[in-house]
Amino acid sequence: MTAMRKLRNICCGCESCVVHCPRHCIRMQMDVSGDRYPYVDGSLCIHCHQCERVCPVEGSAAERRPLQILAGKNREPEIRKQSSSGGVFSSFGEAIIRRHGVVFGVITSNDAIARYASAKNLAELSEMRGSKYYPVSPVPIFPEVQSALKTGKPVLFVGVPCHIAALRRFLKEIPNHLYLVDLICHGMPSSYIADLYFHQIRKVDLNKNHEKIFFRDKRKGWKNYALSIVSPNAADQYFGTIKKDPFLRGFAQGLFLREDCFSCPFKGFRSGSDITMGDFWGVRRTRAAFEDPLGVSILTVNTQKGGQLLQMEPASKLETIVLTEAELQSSNPNVWQPAPRPASRDEFTTEKITASNFSTVVEKTLHVPMLRFLKKQIKSAISNMLFYLHIFHCIQYLKGGKTR
Ligand SMILES: Cc1cc2nc3c(=O)[nH]c(=O)nc-3n(C[C@H](O)[C@H](O)[C@H](O)COP(=O)(O)OP(=O)(O)OC[C@H]3O[C@@H](n4cnc5c(N)ncnc54)[C@H](O)[C@@H]3O)c2cc1C
Ligand code: SF4
Ligand code: SF4
Ligand code: SF4
């Protein structure tokens, strides 16, 4: 009889331990939360601790402050349109490709909704554009990163912070020609919900229908982005904006994020990346002249090497302005803190959610905070009214006092 035990409670699901275990006794299994975790077969384990040595969660770096904070826009409108934010990823990618280097990032292909791949030319790079809100393991691509580094040409790896940390643990030594760029990340959707939504509810079959998925379709604007599925079969086409699509709505509100994302150990630039990039959601508040309907990025330069990467792209291609730390903090609090865990996360377990009740549960869950919000607004309006009424009475009383 095998005794399977969960390897770690805080785990980003990168699968590094699985591939590095010399006894092959670790397996990923989904638990009731809908997240996949490594489980160890205790009868085979030889307690070599290799799984701990490669685990990014065991060795997250110290908190850092960025050297520089910028807003950025790729000057090519078509690239901004195809990108999630202002298209700064494409600027960095192009700079590396022009130097005959290799870029590693996430694509949608006909064998997976999201997986890591490499790009050596601009056509391959374009496949990486856009965020894919779908869990992906970074580990299968690591050996390819290692061989690309051996050529001595520049290599750019872009991913969420836990993937950057996993790569750093895998490589042990970080050579000067490896540039690490991570994303401001509020979390990954749980594997269960992502699969349920795309495979069972939307019935995506990439292989059969040559479907393409866009998680940040900007047809209705950068801030009103949409999930779209493009297929030659008209019946399989889909378009749902962030205000309508239940997956995007629930994901943005953190209803079904991977449990560990609520206590992410990589906040505060602790992944060890050279540059971090995200959406500059607060652009209108402080830099209205820089706003763009096709999107604006925020980026932080975290190391000297990050500064060198930024310098590789000329100002004729990438437009930037310098921001303050307060602007970063108010626009993207996820840089420093994990997303708060909503109590309703417990409603999105494998036991409670099915293809038939998913949309209803999302709507019901998001409706409750809205009711609570309205109640709060009414309460505060009443207390304001009472306050002003009290002031009015005091003035009347004082006036009355004077005339007496
Ligand atoms: C899961 C996730 C959560 C995010 N959360 C936030 C957030 O809370 N706040 C914020 O400001 N920004 C967030 N971002 C980042 C933002 O969506 C943009 O990716 C970023 O601003 C870069 O945009 P861009 O226009 O420069 O380039 P884009 O062309 O949009 O670049 C996309 C880059 O992301 C990589 N990528 C795409 N999907 C994945 C994935 N599943 N795993 C790893 N890497 C991936 C691609 O390889 C590419 O390099 C998140 C991204 C992801 C993938
Ligand atoms: S301690 Fe060694 S043998 Fe045991 S699970 Fe970890 S890597 Fe595998
Ligand atoms: S974070 Fe990665 S290496 Fe660490 S336990 Fe989880 S799957 Fe394994
Ligand atoms: S929130 Fe943290 S643990 Fe979750 S996907 Fe992002 S970097 Fe990884």
C-alpha cells in the first residue's frame, strides 16, 4: 500500500520537484480546491531533499525596491492592440531577436491553451503577445533555456514571478546574457475552473477546430477587454467582455485563484527578475496625457541588467515616462501584496462547481458584494445627512441664542 502525502502546503504548482525527484515518486494531483499539488509516495522517498533544493517557494529572494518606475507604450499601434497592456514585452522581445537571441514566453497552440515556447523570429514572438489566464508549468521549457544560454547569445525569459523564481533555482547560476522579466501578477485561475470553463462550458477543442483564444481582446477597448474564441466554425465563436464573461469577471475578482496566490511569497520583487511589467491602470488619474485607448504599461527596472535591456530598445520604438513609487502603489497594489482571499473562494471547489452552475454561482457571488456596497453607500449617506442636520440645528440654536 502506498502512503501519499502532500509535499508542501504553500506551493505555486511549478512541478519542478516532480521532474527533479531521483526516485520519480512525486505526482501532481488535484485536491478539492481545484489546484494541483505534488504528492510524495512515502514508500519510495529516500529523503535526499532534492525536491526542496529546486523548490522556488523554499528560496524566494529578499524584498527589493525598484531602481526606476516607468510608464511605457510600444509606438506601433497594431502591437499595442495585440498586447495586453502597452506592448512593452514586444519591445524587449524584438530587441533580443535583433541581436540573434532567443525569447521564452507563453503561447496558445493547437496542443495546449497555454504553454511555454521559444521565439527566434518576429512571427514566433507575435504568438507570445497577450496574457493567457490559464495555469501553465514552466519546467518543461527549462532545458531548452539552458541550451540557448550555451550559445552565448542573449536570452529573454518572461513569465509570472513564481516561474522566474523556479528558473533561477533550476539554473543555480544566472549568466549575464540571461534577462528575466516578470509580470505583476494577482494570481492564476485554479486548474479545475480553467479546464471546466474552457473545455466543458466553452467546449474549446484547439486541435479539431483550429480555435484561437484571446484573453485580452481589445475590440471594445483596453479597459473593457474581452475573452474571445475565434474559430472557423461559426457556432464555436465567442466574445464576452470583462463586464459579461463569467470567467473573466470571477478571475478579476479573485473568486477562483489558486489558493497559494493569496499568500504569494514573491510579492515585493522577490522573484529576482530584472524588469517587472503590468497594466498602468491609474494612468488617467496622474498622467492623462499619456493615456491610450490601446493600452499603457507600467514597468519597473529592478536591476542594472534590467536597465541595459531597456536601453536596447530605442526611444523611436518604445515611448516611456518616469513615474513615482506612489503611482505604482496606487495603480498596482498587487506588486506588494497578494490578492485578498474572498470568503466565496470556498464556493469554487471541485465538490461544489459544475459546468451547469458555474455562471450562476459567479453571478450570485459578485451580486452579494454589490448589495453590500449599496447598503454601505446608503448607510454613509444617512450618517452624512444626520451630521449636517445636527450642524444645522446647532447653527439654528446659536442664532436663536443671539436673538434672545
Ligand atoms: C496570470 C496573469 C496575471 C496578471 N495579473 C496582473 C495584475 O494583477 N496587474 C497587472 O498590472 N498586470 C497583470 N498581468 C500582466 C499583464 O496582463 C500583461 O501581461 C503585462 O502588462 C505585459 O503586457 P504587454 O502589453 O507588455 O505585453 P503582452 O504581449 O501582453 O505580454 C504578455 C507576456 O506574458 C506572458 N504570459 C502570458 N500568459 C502567461 C502565463 N499564463 N504565464 C506566464 N507568462 C504568461 C507572455 O509570454 C508574454 O511574455 C498578469 C498577467 C498574467 C499572465
Ligand atoms: S526527498 Fe528526494 S526522493 Fe523524496 S520526494 Fe524529495 S526528491 Fe524525491
Ligand atoms: S512550488 Fe514547485 S517545486 Fe515547490 S512543491 Fe510546489 S510544485 Fe514542487
Ligand atoms: S500570485 Fe504568486 S504564486 Fe500565484 S501565479 Fe502569481 S506569482 Fe505565482
